[in-house]
Amino acid sequence: MTRRLTFIILLLLLFWVGASYLQFSVFRLLMIALILLVAASFVHLMIAKKRVRILSPTSPNEVTRGQMLNVVFPIEVRLWLVPIQIMIKAWYGLNESVERPMKRQLQVTAGPKETKTLIMQVEGRHCGRVEMDDIQIRLRDTFNLFYARLPGAKARFSHEALVLPRFEVEHLIEEWAKELLDEGEKARQRVEERTEEIDTIRHYRPGDTMKSIHWKLSSRQNKFIVKQYEMPKEIRFCLMTDPALPFDQHNDLLARDRLLDQRDYMLETMAGAVFYLLTHGMHATLITFFPDKMLQKSMQVEHLRHFRRQLALVPTESTISLEDQLLQEGRSDYYDYYLLQTTRLSEGTLTRIQELMREARGILLLYHYAGTIERETNDKLRSLINAGVHVKTLEFPISVEREVAFDEVD
């Protein structure tokens, strides 16, 4: 029942009083007209429930963070003479329910035998899966006296999209890469571990790996002989991220929204690093473990979207630490350099990075923090620097205060 119907019922009572006690015929006629109007509106609405067809919404499967996701609702009205009002309410939020859903509402009046298209815009505010948590579809008669909900709308119109991180390359990323790479490194590196084609042989020199030794020839000549390759190889980077933030310690929705901004900053920093590597001909391998091991490797910039998609799929409340990721990775492949990213640094993580430094050509650790770095963490970072690890500390940028609309579900 709407407010307008309540007003009409009060009018009917007044007309009934006028017709009964004042014996004016005009009150009877008005009362009959209002009753016919209410009955016609109700019948019209019941027919519309069967004659209005709302098709499943369509939209792009992926958008970049900050862009608007346009969700299209096609509507077909198979009625005669009288139009119908259609209202759609939808709530969109991250699928991990870290933030309260965003409420969106559309309303349109569709005429008889008319096809309408409603476009609902949803902001891709944070990286990750954005899905329709709930949807309500209401029909109202022409005179706005009654409304009726279409049953089963949530089951029929489920919808989700993936919000990808942006990949702007900051000047800091270029500086970090130059610190790791010497000029001419790409031309000087060999493919000892990646080919069976031997170009020549030579005597062993300090720094040669055990895999490069020609064991059969060394046993015959009673001295170490090394296999030499002339084909240059690509520089291989392994990238791993641990964007863990204390969502469970904050009940305030605005505080959680700021944490999501910090997580987005980390993912976009990693996406920018991937973009820089691919555009400079480096071989990048991104490894995540949420929940199972996911691996994306390429040296073609056209594949950047695959890396961004993998970063967006990292759950908001990730629990696997960088230490566990390094242990699970288990050196299954050969990498020249490691680019690691984290917000927490345990003793186990410290030990694993130091062990990895003995095997890799270089390691860059991006440590993200908010506020100030604790003294204990500072000591750990200093010990990594002493071990030869390139350590960069990044303070999260101050979030621009914005009004966030958090709407309760009716």
C-alpha cells in the first residue's frame, strides 16, 4: 500500500459520510469512481506482473579501478493502453563483505508494447570481485496506488564483475629497476640452465654454477670443464605480494574503506612494476597463493591484463604470509631477481629472504607501512640491507576524505 492509496481510502470515508448523512448524490458518484479506480489499478498491476519481462543484466566482465561499471537491464512491456512504472534497486559490494554494499536505484515508466533499457552505473571503487548482493524489482500501477515485487529476482539476476588495478608507472619503479640491473646485463647473461645447445667449452672459473659443468668431459680430463652458451637469455623476475591488512581489527566502515585504499595502492604498485618490466623486455612471473597457487608468466606487454586480473583475484582478507609463499614456491623455476611486497615482516620471512639472497642475483623488497615503522621492524629491514637486499619502505598515501554512501538493505 502506498501513501496515495492511504489518502484515497480517507477520501472514500469522507465521501461515505457525505453520502450517508448528507444524502448528496455527488458523494456517491465520487465514491463509486474512486472504488473503480482502485480496482482497475489493482487488476492492472496483477496483469503487469505476468506481462512485463525483465531480461538478465549484461555488463563488461572487467573494469579498471575508478571506472564506472554500466549494468544494462533490458525491459519488455507487453501491455495494452496503460503504462506501468518499474523500479529496480540493487546492492553491490565486494564479495568478501569487507565493505557495506553500494545501493543503486533506477525507475522508469514504460508504455504499452514498449522496450526499455535501464543502465545502472556502479563505481569500481576497489580492486576485486564486485557482485550483486541483492536486488529488488517493483512494479507500480499508473496511478501509483499499489506496488508488487517480482519474486525470485535475486536468484534470476545474479551478476558480478572484476575490478582490475591500475598500472601507472611511477618514477620510483624505474629507479628501483635500475638499481637491480646493470647496463648490458641482458646481453651478458647466458642460458646455461635453459638449453641443450652447447656453443663451446672452457675451463672452470670462480662463479660458474654446478649445472654448467660438463661432468663427462671433466672426468676424462681430470679437471673441471664448463659448458659455454652464446645465446643471450631474458632476465627473469619473480614477483610475489602479501597485501595483508588488519580488516578484522576495524569495525568502522570508513576505517575499512581506508584499508581497502591501501590494499589498492599495493596492488597497483605491483601492476606498475609488471608493466615496466614487460615494456623493457624483461620476463615477469607473478605468483600468488590465494587459495591455490596461481602463476602468470610472460615478457609481452600485451599480456599485462592477465597479470592485473590475477592481482585482482587476490582475496581482500588474505592470510598467507610472504614466508609461506616463499616456502610453497620452493624454487620450482630459475629466476634472476625477486620483487617482493609485504606489510608484515616476521623472523621466518627474514630468514627465508636471506636464504634466497644467496641463490638469486638480486632481491627488491617493498615494505608498505602506515604511520611509523616500529623499531623491531627497522632492525629487521637493516639486517636485510646488510645481506644485500634492496629494501624500499613505502608509506601509504593519505586517503582523500570522500563521502561514502553506505546504505542498509531494506
